[in-house]
Amino acid sequence: MNRNQMFWLILVVSLVFALLAHLFFLKELLNGRYMVGPNDGLSQMLPFKHFLYQQYTDGHWFYSHDFGLGSGTFAQLAYYFSTNMVFLVTVFFVWLLESISIIGSPDLLFWAQSTVLASVFRMSIILIISTYVFRYFKLGWAASFTGAMIYASSVMYYRHTAFWEFFADAYLWIPLLVLGIEKIIREKQPVWLIVGLSLALINNFYFAYMSCLFVAIYVVGRWFIRFSEDRATILEQMKLYVPAILLSFAIGAVSFIPAVYGFLNNYRPPFEDPIELLDLRDNILFTSRTLIVPALFLLFIFTFSLYKHRVFRFFAFLSVVFMVFHYIPIVASVFNGFSAPQNRFEYMGSFLIAGACAYAIGNLRSLSKRQMLWSSLITTLLFISVFVIDRALELSLPEFVEFAILLPLMLGGFLWIALKRPSYSAALLCFCVGATQLFLAYQYQDRHLSQAGNLTETTKEYIEETYQPPEQKDLIQSVLEEDEHPMPRLEWVVGGRSGRNNTGMVQDFSSISAYSSVLNQELLFFYYNDLQIDMKRESVSRYSGFGDRANLYSLLGGHYILFPKDEEIHAPYGFEAIKSNDEYVVYQNQHTLPFAGVTSTVYSEEQLDELPMVTREHAMLSGVILEQPEAPSPAPEADRDLMSNVEIEAVGGTYEDGVLTITDERGGLDLHVSEEDATGDGDFYLSFYLLNQSETARLFRLDVNDYVTDRKSRESIYRTGVNDLTIRIPKEETISIRMREGSYQIDDFLLHEEDYQQLEQAVDERSQQEVLTSIDEGKMSFTVPDASASDFLTIPVPFEKGWSVKVNGVSQSIEKANYAFMAVALEEGTNEVEFSYLPPYFKESLVASIAGLMMSTAWIVLRRKKQT
């Protein structure tokens, strides 16, 4: 069979195996259930794919005002799909099918249905690449494909695909990087390392970092264990590694640099919890969610005659190293960027295990019969011992089949093949391994993903009836279509406080919430510290709503809120019901402000450092807050603190020296406000410090009168670490703070009144300003007809590197305004203002990528000429 015929055979076999490996989820697809996790899968993976497809096919590659309050998608979604190659290929084919009317416009349901099909495609590519890489180690086709099956169908692949789909793409790059390293060591050819590393850097900066760690470990390992084919000395290798890596980073710069900047401009509280030296709780022979060691691998590593082969020795040694890494949390932390330990690197160990198995299968004829018998006995005893020792294991029917029937059959088959040594031994073993992998895959997908991972909750009915039902979408769109504001925002999150913050992406409206591992840190600081906006659910990597604070809705374009009719409605001040259907009602903000404002009143952040949150809101309404203005206006007067007239009473417990001890099932504090302060229209802003004294207490609910929010456990890696809260509540004589039984530090109370006179004055003043506005994603144009030299134009678009501005055709600097947004100084008279966005350092990185490609091509051509 010639090379072309073999390629097509491998392609067909890979596709067939990938289809069979996904048989469980293909069957689920027919029953309206999908290979998508109910948490991040539905809250991030599907919304981001749906959103980016719309952006890309509309020609908007770099920025969107619909990603939360506005964000650079090329940078801040690079962690997910914005430069993900499997997704980009999918986008092209879906767009092609939509263009020729084979499919309609894809919605969230389409992306849920296509996940398993994209996974089949991805696994097929992984199988083909891995097979050819293992072939490079001078192995037969059957042995090489067996190794590819063990790697591509390892349990982490299915877990990653189901819960965080883009994680699974990391499987593509490890074989290419290994090929690139081996090409340098054996042939002194750097091209494949440049290709593999460049693709990894472009695809995902996070997994590129992990891939670089793997490359370093692999290279060092190869320095100690050399093969007979090796030609390059360590010095010669370094002379190739260094330029190859530098050129790869140059080629990948157009994606890698903006992505890294987006990551560095994110904020996540540093992980400060102690990390255990060892964590031996996971069972990698039976139940691990990330690394299941095949029995075949154990058979081989206990077949000691294999160690005379250096290739096997190398793969076996590194496999054991990664198996040890599995139990060392600090290693998981290092691979996770020195953050919380996450075992996301286990696929590397699976590749090494697959390499050891492939090489052993390719050299079955050299095995000792005696060693084979001993390895079978040792492996059997090891499985029995682990099963007996691990008391957490329970022998279910599928486990009984695997342990009591499948393993002995495989051992018997292994012995028969080794002892009889027929010419088709590798092919027969390939078939046995393939069948075993498929059986284990089906069981893992059923028990560990569908059942234990709750994938049964991701259904067609849920998406159609709960996530994007017509009664929500139609009502929302009917309201927004009637609004002439350039960017009216609506607050609505499916699922309430613990809901899906990317609902706006799913239902196609401009929202005021976002959930992403990479967000603009200026916005996060705005929520956490600058304005202390409670999001009704404490959690990193997200922001949501404005804490029912009417001033913020008006300042930042919050025009509408959708409420379910069957729930008690607590609308912010100035919101009135305008439209409804049988299940939902939309409230409209009656105090909206123009998108762009002009003001000559300028405050500095330093002036407001010690002032309460309501005073900061007033400063934003009456003027603009800049970081370091040249000539700030006089500081505003702090709003009066009413706590001197408040009596504090413990309910269901005791309160002493700032510590609240609740002994009843639910209790807290009652703050009794004087009748004089509690009368009149408006709201209270209550600020205080709150910390659960128990380090092991679980998440708890906090009620302040009718306002409800959730606070994370101190053990949660998703806690914000922000314990200073500001809660807006309607005026009442008694403010009731309620929590469950426990001990809490709660003190530093401040109480301020908001009568909204400043808001109404700002609405009157700004409604008289005439600022013509045009917005098209990354381009915004404004015409200010009559400005003074001391005026600033302010807009509620997040401050982010990548924006540039021209005033009357001349470039100007952008000011960070109101803590997290943008402003620009105006000139006397008429001003034509144009904002435009490109990803951070995009022009420079694009030049670097082009130069990297050109230099790589020239270097490779020159090297080939020298060698000929």
C-alpha cells in the first residue's frame, strides 16, 4: 500500500474511531441532550461561540459593545474562541452552509448540537497527527495508530470537550511539538517546531504556556536519554531551539501579544491558600476524572526487557514523572500559572503513556516470555491491591465488567499474542485496544459526564424554554426596537442571582453583565472598590447589574430591567412598568441620560478617596472624575452620615465589638433609623464590612430588608476577597440584616440618604446638550457643536488599551474617566470626535508576525541550500 492509500486509510479509520468514541453523545444528540456542561458549557462556551460567530460574520473582529458593558473581543476572548483554530474552521463551514441556505442562521441550539460533531472532527485530526508522529519513531502503522487511540481517547479529552470545549484543542499541539523537537535532535531541522509552537501560540496563550513547560521537560529528558538516531549535540540543539522559539513567538505575536495583554489587564485575587505537598486521594487506575492509566501501559512498564530500548525507556520514565505530578498540587499550580492547583496538564501524561504503549506494541517480537508472564501477574496484583485498599471504590456493574471480565480478557489476549507471536500481533492488539478504549469511553461518558457531571440537564427543552424562550426574546426586542438611544442596555439574567451572566449574548441585546475568565480590570475595580456595587452574587470573573442603584443605571445606559411576573418585584428608583406579556414585565428608567455628555466640572480620584459611594455617584452626575486632572474643581461635600442617629440591635444572637454571633437558625442585626431620617422619598445607601469568621463555612445568603445577595465561602477559589459592601434599599425606619447561624465580623457602618435631586438635575442639564452620536462597534463618532476649552466629552465605554481618539482630526490622549470609562478634552467651538479601536499592540504585533514568517522562511531556505 503506497503513502497516499495509507493516508486515506488512516483518515477513514480515524473518522470511524472518532464516531464510535462519541457514540454515547451521538445517541444523546438524537434524544435532545448535548455534549455541553450545564454550568460553564451553557454559561460561557455556547454563548461565546454564538456571539463570536455573529461578530465575525458581520465583519466585527476586534470590539463589541455587547460583551458586557463593552470589551475587546480579540484580546479578552482569546482565552476562549476568538483565535481558536477549530472554532475558526467551524465558523467558515457554518457560514458557507448558511450562505448557500443549507442551514438557517445558527442559534444557541445549533451550537449545542454541533459540539459533538466538532469534537468528532477534532479527535479525527488528533488521531491522524498522532499516528504520523508515532510513525516517526520507526513504528508500524498498527502500533502508531494504537498509540494515537490511547492518547486521543483519554478521559480528559471528553471531560474538557464537555465542560470547557476549547481546552480539548490542546491535544492537537503536543504531537506537533514532539515532532518538532525530534526533528531538531535527529535531523537538525527546525521547521516543525516553528510550525507547532506558532500554532499553539496563536490558538491559545494559556495552553501555549503549558505547552512550553512540556517542551522544556521533554527536551531536558532527551538530553539524558539519547536515541541511536540522534545527530545534534546539546549545543547544536540550543543553536536551533533559541531562534526557532523566538521566530515562533514572532509569528504568533499577532494573537499572542493582545491575548497576554488582555490576561495581564484582568484582575483575579491572588491565590493565597496553602497548597498541600501531596494529594493522594485520586485513583488513576479506576475513577480519576483527568488521568486513567491503561492496564496495557502497566503491563509494559513491568515487562523489564523493554527497557533495553531507549525510546521506550524515555517515554516510560516521563510517563511515570507525569503520574507523580498528578499527586503533587504544587505542580498543578505551576502549570496553572502559579495560581490555584488545576490538573489541566494531564493530557501531556496521556501522550507519553500512549508513546510508551505504541513503542512496546511495535516491538512485541523482542519481548521475553518470562517477563511477559511476570508483568501480567504484577499488573493483576496491582489492580487487585488498589481495589482492596481504596475503600471509596464500590464495584458497580460496569466496574465489575471492566475489572473482572475485560481486564482478564485483555491480559489473556496479551499473553497469547506475545507467546504465539503471529505476524498480525500488532494489528490484533490494535483492535483489542481500540475496543477497550471505546468501551471505557462509553462508560466514562455515561457515568462521569452525563450522570455525575449533570450533562443530562443540557437539553433542547432547557435551551428553548428557559435560556432563550420566545416570550423573553420577543418582549425584549419589541422594547429595544422602539428606543432611539444609540445603545440602550437592558438588565436580565436567566436564573436570577446564580444565573447566566452572558444572557445578553444569547438573546441578542446589550446587557450590563458578563462572565468570563478574562475581563477588563478597570471595570472589576469599579465594581469591587471604586463604587462597591453589589452583584447579588459574589464571584470572580463576572460583573452583573448595578446593585439597584438608579444613578448608575442612568450614567451607564441602563434603560430597562426585565422581571418575571411570578416573583416579587423591587425596581430601582425611577423605573416604571411599560410593557408586559403573560410571564414577564419590562420596567423602563424614567431618568435616562444621553450616551455622551459634556462637562467642565472635573474632580480627581484623590479628592473622592475618603468620600462615600453616594457622593462619588453625585460627582459623576454633576461632572467627571479623572485620575489626575490638571486643574480640578473644588472637591464635592461629603453626604451626611446618618449612623449617629441609628440604634443597633442584635436579633437571634449577640453583637459585641463588631462581632455578630447568631445562635438562631437565622438572625442578624436591626438598625433602627430615626423617624426624621427615614421620612421622605428616596433610598438609603448602607455600607459596612462583612466577613464570616469561620474559614470553612459554606456560601451564605445575606438579606438586607428586601435586598438579597450571596457571599462565597472563604475556602472558595472563586471568592473576590472584597468584604466592604454597599447596599441600596428603600427608606425604612428599620434596616434588617439577616444571615444564617454563625459568627461574623460586621462593622464600619455608614448610612447615607439619596433623594435623587442630583440625578434629576443632571437629566435636565444633559437633555439640553446636543451631541450627535454614531456608533459602529470599534468606531464611534461624536459632533459637539459648541464647546469651551475646559470641556470634556464623557462616554460610558470602558477604558481599555487599544482605543485611540482624534479631535478635529488631531490625535489626543484618552482620559480614564469615572474610574473605568473614557473621556477626552475638547477644543473651543465645534468638535468632531472620532474613537477607534484595535487590539492592544496590534499593529506592532502584526508587523512582528509578518517579519517572523519572512525570517523563518528565509532561515529554512538558507539552511536547506547549505545542506544540499
